[in-house]
Amino acid sequence: MTLPLTYEALTDVGVERSENQDACGTAEAGDYVFYFVCDGMGGHRGGSTASTMAVEVIGRVLRETDGAIELRMQLAIEAANAEIHEFARQRRDLHGMGTTVVMLGIDRAAGTAHIAHVGDSRAYRLRGDVYRRFTKDHTWVQRLVDDGVLTPEAAEHHPHSNVISRSLGGRNEVEVEFTTVLDPIADGDIFLLCSDGLYGLVDDDAVARQLGDLSLAEAPPALVRAACDAGGHDNITVQVVLVGEKSAAAEAYAVQHPPNGHGHVTGRNTVPTPAVPAPAAPPTPDERDSDELPVSIDPFSDTLPDNEQRGSGTLIIVLAAAIGVALILIATLRPPSFAVDEPTDEPEATEGSATN
Ligand code: CA
């Protein structure tokens, strides 16, 4: 029996910013259904251009490409990377723009879920009372965690936790990380895709509680409000996908993890995300520059100090490099911690807590 899939998505500018550079979309092709969230970067116009282009290109390629589900996901993300990179190369004012992507693909006939990501947008699943994160951020601080320099707890609250090491648009090729969810989808599964504007401000327990406690329609606006109440300094995007019917076991999460109290909920100018994204703005030929771009720091390099930082450029890169040196000095003075929590690089094990 094929389980029905329903979803709700919401993207919000947040409290402090004037522009929403996040975007999200969905695509359907035969038995495959795809959901994706993109978080743009690259200064004024660049971020929103990159994320909007990514959503448009990814949706188009997913629908038009033949092949197995993960192949389609890879080709779609690679196509978006190539188009954004080429567009930025031709437009001096958009040079350096890029975006993250996190994508959930579900094969309804096979009952399988597949996750791909680049950057620090994340994918989670609430199954019963188990809330699990599937993606590992492509960030500078995650590398420090991997190297044993930082604990995961310290990384979560690090001032430069948003310096990402991989993005769409920065290079002409991109490495896509796949996570195959080995256990089949189950009735009552709730998947969440989100940008760092959510998880950076609302802890996982609080998010899982909302997912378990609220209806599918109620959850996205509640999560956005929670992020805004916590400061809302970034754009916030959430996409919630429900497999089958919401289970009583999921609601058990909210009961077992009672709220620790959140502040007053204020009204926000939230914008429902259309299922079919708007097409990206086409290139303007008369604004194209020559191929000879000035030599500058590539903010998308995989090695410091050439990492991407949303919003500002060289200053943050210099700060990041300085902090890196400081951390290395600290690391030489005391044994590194290896207290790595989830997610792991290991193939997913079945949790044995499936609902129903
Ligand atoms: Ca963000």
C-alpha cells in the first residue's frame, strides 16, 4: 500500500533582516516526490538570487530527468550549482553568491527516503518519540568537531557556526552528500527540512515537541514564531512532510518532553511557500561583464581562510582564521574532546521504535 504524503512549508524573513534569502520548493515525478530548502548567501540580491535559482533549476531537472531517485537528486543539485556558478561569473554584482540545499526524496512505490545536502541546512525525522537528525553540516566548526578541537555543544553556540565549507554556486563542481535512510518510511513519520534560522535559535527538543504536539498545518507557523521569539536574526524556513497519518506515538514526544516555557508569541509576516516556485530572474545580457573577473578571495573554498560567511566577507574570514589559530593553540594545551554526538557517518541503524 502506498502511504499518502502531505506537507506544509513556510519561509519568513525573521525579525532583523529586510530580505528573505531562503527559498523552498517541491517536485513530483512518477512515484518520486521531492522536497527541498535552500538558504542563499552573497550579500544584497546575491543570496535571494542564488536560492531562487536553485529551487527553480532543481525542480525542473527533477521533473525532466530519467533515472533512479538519487541519480535525479544528484543531477538536479549539480545542474543548479553549474547554473548559479555560471550566472555569478557573468554578473560582477552577483559574484560570490551561493546557496545551501537540503533535499528529501521519497520513492512512494518502494517506500524509501533519501536525503541529499550541501551546506548547513538540515533534515530531521520524528518517528514515534525518536527525533533524529540525518545531515551533518558542511561548516568550519563541524570540521573542528571532527578534528576533536571543539565539542558538538561548543560548535552549536560558536559565534562562527555559520561559516560554511560547501555551497552551490561557489565552484563549477559540487560534492553532494547523500544519506540513505535505510529503514523504510512508516505511517506517522514526520520529516523536517529547515534552514539555520530555525535550528540556530530553537533547540531540537523544542522543535520535536512542536512537531509531535501540533497538526501538520499548525507546526510551521509555530516553529517560525518560536525562532522569531528567540531573536529571529536570520531568515527562517521550515518544510514539514507527514507520511500517512499523524501517530499518537509522535504526540507522545510532546508529553514526554514538556515545554520549558517560551516567551510571548508575536505576530509575524509569514509567507506561505508556493508548491511551484517562481522562475529565477533571467540573465541580463547587457549587464554581463567580461570573463576577466578580479582576483579575490574565493569565499567558497574548502580550506580556511577561504570559507563562506553569510552577510559579510573578508572581515569575517579574517576573524575566522584568527579564531582558528586560537583554537589550535588551545588544542595544543589540552587533550581534544571526541564527544561526537549525532549525526554520524555510519549508515543509519533501524531504531526499533517504529510506530504502528
Ligand atoms: Ca540562514
